[in-house]
Amino acid sequence: MDLFSTVLFWAGGVIFIGSFLLYLWAILYDLRWTRIPPEFDHPLKLRLIHWSLVYILHVGKIVQRLHLYHEIATVNIFLNLSYPKAYKSVSFKDLCFDGVPVRLYQPKVPSVGKRKGFVFYHGGAGVFGSIVIAFCVWVLNTPKHPYPTQRKDCYAATVHFMQHAKDYGVDPSQIVIGGDSAGGNFAAAIAQELMGRPDLPRLRAQVLIYPGVQGMDFNLPSYQQNATFPLLYRQNVIYYGLHYLGKDHSLLRDVLKGSHVPDEMRLRYGKWVHPDNIPDRFKHQGYAQVPLAPFKPEVYKELSAILDVSFSPLFAEDSVIRQLPETLIVSCEYDVLRDDSLLYKKRLEDNGVKVSWFHAENGFHGVINFTNAGIYTFPTGVEILKAVADFVKCL
């Protein structure tokens, strides 16, 4: 072999061995830290997915530390390799709404009248994902678009669509917004923001799939019970939340303990975040009430945004909450964000908002991303999407 072929051969060998060892480490990491209760269906399937996710995330970290590429961009390259299967009855095209890239899905069968419109924001902690890999519409973020660009882009694109709905065969009075995970957070916050826009048609409904809606207490029952359940660990909620906000990860432990919450906010918001608002059946095991740690002003100075309604829509005033449209909330039993859904459900109901609730007893965070994944498809994800479709059709 010539010199180039020799170098290429050895480089390929080093990359292969390094990848193998990193994947082996991902397996050992999962087996050491992950806790999957025996009653959960398909534990091996979930572990296989988690091994790959841990591997991809750490490839991103290594690449960034070598100053070769950005961590998030690297992870998104891996995620973009998994394209969803095409549906014969649906067509799509990529457009820009007010400068924001979107993917517009439309049925191929002509409609005799105006259709309903569904604006969907995908999950990914505000940092991962794209219109390529999600069953959604909006691009939330790349490393070039720091906080709060993601939510502002979602809002701008939504307003554009609402103003031009008729151009796409949609009845402006029949527009639904929704999202999963961070996308659900965006949907909840944007729905509240749209209540102050009398120049726009009123939203018909909102769909919130395992959303995060509060940044105050990370020791609720679901955070304790599912602290190390894949695909979202408790500490990763804060890690990627800090990443999304552009803050130093050294603040993680203080946020987990609640040191970022001023005393006056504990009194003001505590009535909405209190575990007493969570049904008893979700507190039967693996939970002990933990008070917030003493307040640290320096932490709040860095992270005041986490308690703002644009990040924590649970804390909106009653006058805003009671204006919200009919809502579907989806929660999953094995999800650290489960109790966020339950708390927001109660807030809406207490303010007279009509709420439908679908609780996936065998669901976990991110499960709807595995509804068309061959052997990695989870029936629970399919059930959730069917519940969402039925809800929208019946509006």
C-alpha cells in the first residue's frame, strides 16, 4: 500500500476501535445509572435506544473538545440520518414564514372546504432536532440561534401562519398549536402570548405532550421516581435547560436544589407547584417531600429567566390562564416531566379551561419519536398520536 492508503487504513482502524470502546462505555454507563422498573414493557428495546443516544451525545462532546465542530450540530447530524418514512396520503414542502424555516404538511386529497390547521413545535430541549427528523413544523434551534430566538421564531412563524391561513386552505378559526417536551413548553407560552393579540383569530385548541412548564421545583414526585429513567434523566433536564439559556453548567446543583428561587416567589408560586396538587396515586412510592434549599441571590441573578412565564408558563396570572383555549395534555408515567403536566392540568381546570387528559401508563419521555421506527416502535407512542389525532378531529 502507498502512504496515503496506509494512513487511511490506520486512521479508519483507530476510529473504529474508538467508536467501539465509546459504545461499550455507553452500555456500561446505562447499566450502572439507569433504573427501569420491572413492570415497564420493552425494557431491552428502550436500553438499546438509550445506548445509542448516550453514544451520540458523547461523540458530540468529544468533537467539540477537539475543536472540530459544535457539540449540538454534531448530534443533529446523527439525528438527521434517521428520516421518517413518507406517507402516501401526505405531501410536504419546506417554506419560510416571516424568515423562519418551516415544513408544511398537507393532505393530497382535495378538501371541499377549509381545513383545520395544526402548528407543531418539536421537542429537543430547545437545542436538538429539526424539521427533517420530527413530525413537526418548526426548526427550533441551531448553535447559531441562542436563547430566546427559538421561542421567538416559533411565535413569529405561528403569527404568520394565522395571518395567512386561508392561503393554505385553513380556516383561521380552526387553528391548533402544540408540541412535545420543549415544544410543549413553547406551545403553552405562545398560547398565553397570543391571548394578548386581538388582531389575530382565537386559537381553537392547544396540545401539550409531556411539556415542561415550571423551572422552580425539580424534586416533585416524578423527578424523584424517574430521576434515572431514559431517555431524560433528572439532571439532564437542568443541564440542557442551562444550555438552552446559554448559562454555565456549574449552576446545575444549585438549580436542582432550588437555590435560584427568591423567597417572595416561593410564597407566590408555591401554591401552584405544591405536591398537594398532584393526585395521591402518583406519590405512592419513591417520593419524599424535599423543601427548596436556601436562596442564593447570585444564582437567581444568573437564572431569573427560568422563572419568567415565557419559560415557566405555569406561573402566568389567572387572568391569562382563564382565556386559554380547549387543551389536550399528555403525560407519561415514566417521565421526569410527568408532574409538570399534572400541575398545569390543574391550573387550567381551576380557571375553567376545558381540559382533556391522556396519561400513558407505559410511556416515557420522547416516546412519540418511536412511532414509525420499525422494530424500535413503541405501541404507547402510537396510542399517544392516535389520542392527539382524535382530539383534533373532534374539535
